[in-house]
Amino acid sequence: MLPPSHPEKREYGFQLFGAHGMLRHVSFRGDNELNEFLRTRVPQHAYYSTALYENPSAPEMDEKGWLGAELVFDIDIDHVDTPCKELHDTWRCRNCGAEGRGQLRACPVCGSENLERKSWVCDICINAARDEALKLLDLLENDFGISRDEASITFSGHRGFHVHVQREDLLGLDQDARREISDYVRGLGLEVELLLRRSKGGLYAFRYNAETPGWPGRIAKYSALMLSERITGGSLPELPKAEWTRLIKLAVDELSAKIDEKVTIDVHRLIRLPGTLHGKTGLKVLELSASELEALTAEDILRRALVFGNEEVRVRIDKPPSRALFYTVEGSSGVIKAPLHLALYLCLNGGAEILR
């Protein structure tokens, strides 16, 4: 396994099988020590710090000597609405006992938000997360001048992707600067009034055109596409302010990148170590280039992340998902047959047992 850059300046964290809590504040002098630890201890989950430290094994953060942190983005399918959640996610209300499929904030029967949820991942999910990662790369390249060659992309082995910007000059960004970048790629803070100018008859015109850099130009392109039948003379039509407000919101929802802000602004973040296995899926944490992310389908990515074989095994599971990974799962409950890698995913994610 190839280690991250500057492996001796990273903190590592591990969740070991059968252990409670995380083994943290671990450091290694190089990749040989790291690989030897992984071979001998075989952790269920393995993480490394996005930050660089003078003394990464120090037990207290203020003793580590922070040297900077990579600019990192986490795209998790939990932050993206996908229709496939009706196929594989379930909920049960702890208050009234009602249950059903899909992803809800509150019980539709009693209104309680005390729900027990079970979520799975399929190729439809991963394809949606892939689209978000591609939007993020577009924003970083066109609006921040960060080329795709400077971005390292990792399939997390579970719900989505991590994007690491490999630029030394960005290591020293503080939390406020990272929050500004996070807000920008999510399209937060755009003032509708600044994008419009008042015209005659109570109508409004969009101030910018498709050649304008940044969000104004991006919204203008989207608006031109949505209003193509109403464009005359190459200019966007004048509209009531309420209609522009709705259209701008649609543009931002469609074109923004759905990232987890907490990961981006955290300058001490531990993130999954590429090349290791995700302990809840049995899939590899897989490094990809930007061109591979564009070219590969979600099923291609999931197949590349498979480590275990196709041997068919019997699995006992209560209420299996209708779709998991790139499989349609037959049967409503009881014993089903599945290839070993799918069986391990069903077991590791909870609620299943491989039968000998």
C-alpha cells in the first residue's frame, strides 16, 4: 500500500476488531512501519490525519505542533436525495412502532423524530455521489484555479468520495478560510438582489451573462437553458422577482456540490487511509484519478473496490435491502444466496449472518 505524502508527519488512528474506542495518536517513521502495523494488527478501520505535525504521536493537540492541513472535501450520499433510498433504506419509529422504507426526518404517523434507521448503498447512490464529486472538481478548477491534476480522489469504500487538494500553498488555511471555500462550493450566501436589476413594469433582468466568471455566469448559463424558449435577441428575458428567485435557487441546488462542511473546516481531521478496507463494507478505500472518476461507471468503481471473491454463500438476513452494491437482492427475509463480497457487506453493515 502506498502511504500518504509526508507519512512521518501524520497522526494515525485505528479501530481494532473487538475493541471499544479508537487507538489514536499513533505515528510511523515511514511506509514500512505503517505497512507492518497493518499486516500484524489488521485493524477494522484505518485513518490518517489530513494535518501535518511536528510531533504527531503527542497525546494532546496543542502538543503536536500543527504544520498545516490538506484542503479536503467529503461527499457522502447521506447529503444527497436519491430515489433508490426507497429500495434499500428502512426506518422504524421508536415512539409508536410504525416502520417503512425510504429516508425520513420524522415519523409520518406520530411525528416523532426518534427513528431507528438502516441505510445501505447501491450503484445508484454511488453514481449520484460521483456526480457531486465531478461538480466539485469543476468548481475548484474554474473558480479557484485548482487543476484536476492537483486533486487526489478516493472512493471511501462506503457512501461516497473524498477529494484532497495537493497544494503546499493551501496547507496553512485557517478554519475561517476553509469555511468560506465550503460555503462557496455549496452556493451559500448568494444575494438575489445583487444578481438582478430592476426594469420596467415591475420586472427584473439578470445582471450577468454566461461569460461572467463564478456563480453569476454559472447561473446565467443554467437560466439560459431553462428559459431557452423565452430568449429573444440573445438576452435572458425580464421576469418577476419571485420567478428569478425560484430559478436562482434551482440553479444553486443543481450546480452546487453537496459536501460535508465539517470535514472541510476541520484542520485536525482523521480520514480513511487509501488502500485499506472499510470495516462496514469489506470494500477497498480506492484511489482514483479525475479522468478515472469521469470515465468509470458507479458499478466499475464498486467492482474495482471488491477484495473478496464470488464464491456463493448462504446468508440469513431479516428484511434485506432490495438493492445493495450493484445487485438486486431477491427475497424479503430469511436465508438468501449471495456472492461472498455481497454477503460480507450485508454482515458488516449489520443485520445479517453468513451460514456455514
